[in-house]
Amino acid sequence: MTAGANRVRWVASPPPGAGPRRPAVRRRPYTGPPSYPATPRWGFPQLAWRWPTSVPGTAHEPATEESVRVAGRLATLMLLITTVTAALATIAELVRYILLVVSLSAPVPEGLAAFSDTFVISAGLVTVVFAIASLYLVLRWLLPARELGERGRVSARGDGWALACVLIPGWNLIGAFYVLAELEHVACERPPGSRPRPSTATWIWWAAWLASGVLFVLTLVWGLRDSVQAMADGVLLHAVTDAVALVLAYLTARTVTRLTGLLAPLTDGSSPYRRILAVHGAPTSLERAPRPATSPR
């Protein structure tokens, strides 16, 4: 018994996970925020919050009724300012023409003539600047307005065709009428297959547009003449051109407002802005409890 017991061998094995421990990793002390030798290419763009489709490089943001209304209001405001400046330019040219007529029988004071020249140049330059700004804002309104009106329709003419009809000299005298007639056609929700029938307001606008273009070219050609009578007639021609430009700017503002109202009608719930028209049942100042003078504001 004793000999058999001595032949028993005990083997001890360590349990799982009881192996030798790894040396602890020594944590480095905090040395501040990370720094990079160049601007990292990852992360969010350094832009203020905006809709995802507005970030450069993403898809085009579709036109909405609110965006068309905002663009229409900006274009209308700039067109009305152009109307005022064109009126000032017309007055300046008429004053110069009156001084020319007066100078036939009596000398004109030098200061008055200098004031007239300054008035004409300043009013003309300001009118040209605001006219260019108006054209830009009208185009910014026209493209989303066409997109909103043609939504759900098959359009064979893109934005490039509309821009060419408005911007190419000579062709724009007729092309702009085509663009306006088609936009009015879709704004009035007429059948896609029918032929556009412009309204009376559109025909009047086109007449003013044609007259403005013809007078502009005639004024440039007339300026090549150097006789005294031609110069006097040129002043009167400038006044007529500015007056027609005044009418055209006003009619364009009316057209933009009218088509914007047809494409994006303003209803009670279509605008995020609210106006308080009346308050009923509110307590008067006498019914309110007096505010202690020691209460913090």
C-alpha cells in the first residue's frame, strides 16, 4: 500500500487566465490638443449651418416657392430703384435741353451749366449700375421660377436657352418675349401641348422692351454725328431713351410681381413670418399688478 502510494505523481496546471501578467503600459502625460503640420482633409467643412444641398460639391438645391418669392422681392425692389434713377436721368437730360434752348438767346451761367453736366453724368452712371444689378437679380429670379413652373412637365428648353434669349444682343429683343410668354403659360397652368397666348400685360412689356432696345441703338448711332443741331437733338433723344427705360423698369417690376404671385401664391400657412393684427381679451395696464421697484429686470 505504501509503495503504490509513493508511485502517484501530482501535476498542477494553472487555470485559464492565470498566466504571467504583461507589463503595464505607462501612460504618457497630457501634452495638449493634437497638432497637424497641415490642415486635415477629414471632418466637417468650415461653413455655417446650411442645408446639405447648399454645400459646394453637392447636388443642386431644388427651387421652392419661398425661394422664388424672396428672389422676386429682391428683383422688384431693385427694379423700382432703377425706375427712380431713370426718372432722375430723364429730368437731368430735360434740364440740359432747356439750358441749350435758353443759351440761344441769353448766356447761361457757368455754375448752372457745370451743375447740369454733373447731374447728367451722375444720374446716367447710377442708372446703368442699377440696371445691371436689376438684370442680375431678374435672372436669379427667372431660373428658379422656370424650374418651379415646369415641375412635373417635360421641358425641351433648358436654362442655357433662357439665358441666351435674354443676354445675346439683338436676339434678346425677340427671345426675351419667348421666355416671358412661356413662363406666363406655365404660371397660369395652361395645357402643356397648347400654344402660349401672351396676355395684354406681356404684349405691353414687349413693346416697351423693343422700344428701349431700338432707342438705345439709335442713341449710340446718333452720337457719332458732330453738328450742333445733332448734339441738341441727341440730348432730347437721351431724355426719351431714359423715359422709356423708366417705363420698362416699372413694367418689369409689375411682371415679376404678377408671375411670382401665380407661381408661388402666398397663403396663410405658406410663409414662416406672422403678423399680429389684433389682440382680444388682453388685460390693460391698470389691471396688471404693479411691479416692485426692487425686482430684478
